[in-house]
Amino acid sequence: MYKTVLSRMKFALGLVAASSIAFTSPSIQAQSWPDKPVKLVIPFAAGGTTDILGRLLAQQLSTEWKQNVIVENKGGAGGNIAADLVAKSPADGYTIMLASGSMLTVNPYLYKKLPIDYDKDFKVITNVASGPMLLSVNPKVPVKNVKELIALAKTKNLNFGSAGIGSQVHMAGENFTYAAGINATHVPYKGESAALNDLVAGQIDFMVGNLTAATGFAKSGQIRPLGVTSAKRVPQLPDVPTIAETIPGFENTGWFGLVVPSGTPNAIVDKIYRSTLEAFKNPEFKARVEGAGLTPVLNTPQEFAAQIKKEGANWEKIVKARNLSQ
């Protein structure tokens, strides 16, 4: 009898201990996190804006966490290959993705079949930074402004390059042609830098690329800048007008946000968010990001989720209007 009671007591205490460990483990895990290297997945090829920002951020977070933050480029399928990899990774905070805005707001409507559910398979952390984009043509195209490009596109079949189907560069091009009332053939590349190289070489007619990646080519005269997608002119290219000066109300912003697998403990999500805020308190790091043509956003996870929902509704309309479904 005594042994039976003792066994039951040990069993009950074991359950209490187990439940206690289960209850407290997320916070304990967050306190010690990160105690090994963290992987930051970039869903596009090296050399593009996502990659540039990601490497700057990885370097600063390595200092913040006193752990290596390893950048891994995993391009393809408009970011869906990387998204699938990250969504199916352990939800322990050691795999983070710097997603482009188009992945979170366009891909759910652009692709009929996806290996993941962007809404359910990720926890969003923050929109790290945003920036305007630049409409440019290769110097062989006989136009000097947005109005002339639109007129030419109405008489000749032009093409435009992008970083891949569904990329921010692709959707910015579609947004421009939609607003301008013109048609142009989309030519997708495996990354923004590859598309820019072909724009320089004259293989494609125009492109709406991220300002971060395109400014150097524009300043060197390798491409001809026609307009920026922001509401106001930008200090990097002060003589380049806005597209809105030709198409009133036009605006298109590229942005980049951090996400993790959906099962990641909230305490770790909060730690990543706060560490990102701290990173931008470093004047040198902030200056390097802004020097790349990007503006820090750093909204809360709740604000970020609301932004994605609002922008997604707008892109859904454009995807349907342009019949872009894949």
C-alpha cells in the first residue's frame, strides 16, 4: 500500500515538474538565445538590395548578440524556395528570413500553388527598411523622360527586366505599366543584379529597380534614369523627377522585413525585434543603411502585420487586373 501511494506521488510530482518545464521553457530559451550561430536567409541572389541590407544587418546583429549571423542566399521562384525552407525549419529563432515586401503581399495572390501559407506559416517581426525605386532605360532606348517612354511603348513592343517573377522589381514594373496604360513584355532574371547587368548591356529596354542597387549605374551613365517611384525627389539623384510628376499619384515603395517560422516563441520574436531596434541606434550602421538609399521603418509586429494585410489587398487587385497569376 505504502509503495503504491509513493509511486503515485512520484508520478504526480513528475507530471508537475514536466508541466512546469514545458511552461517555463520558452522564457528560459529566450534568456539564453542565441547561444549558437544564427542563420539569416536572403531569398534572392547576391548583389541585390535584399542581399545588401541583409549583410549590413547580419554584421550588426552579430555584434549585438555576440554570435555569428550567417547569411545564406537561397534564390528562386520569387522567394518561395527560401520561404519554404524557412517555414519548415525548427521554430527556435536560429533561422530568420529577410523577406521582400512582394513575397508577403504579392505571392499569396500571384501563385496558384504554393508550398507554404505565408499568413499561417510565419510570424512577422518588423519591416526593417524601405526605399524608393528607379525607372531607368538602357542608353540605346531613344527616350529622355517618362512621357517619352510611355509614348514609345504605345508604338513599339518594349520589354522590362526584373529580379524574377513576383519580385518587388517585377511588381514595380507591372505597377508602372498598369498606371501608364501600356503593355510591355516581362523578362525575369535570377536576381536584381543580373537584370541590371543586362539593362546596361542593352538586352532589355527598361526596368524599375531598387534605388539601392541602381543608383551606381545611373550615376556612372551606364543606364539612363527617368523617374523615381517616391512621392518626392531623392537626394541620391536630385535631378531625376518623380514618376508622379508625369503620372499623378503614382508611388511604389520597396521594403524588406524579418520573419521567422510560426512556432517561434514570442519571447524570441520580441528579442529579435528589440535587437533590430538597438542595431539602428548605432549611428555608423544607420548611416550605412541610409547611404544605400533605404529608410528605417522598424514598426512593431502588430503594425507590420496590418501593413502586410493592407498592401496585399492592393496588390491582389493589380495581379487580377494584369492577369499575372502563375
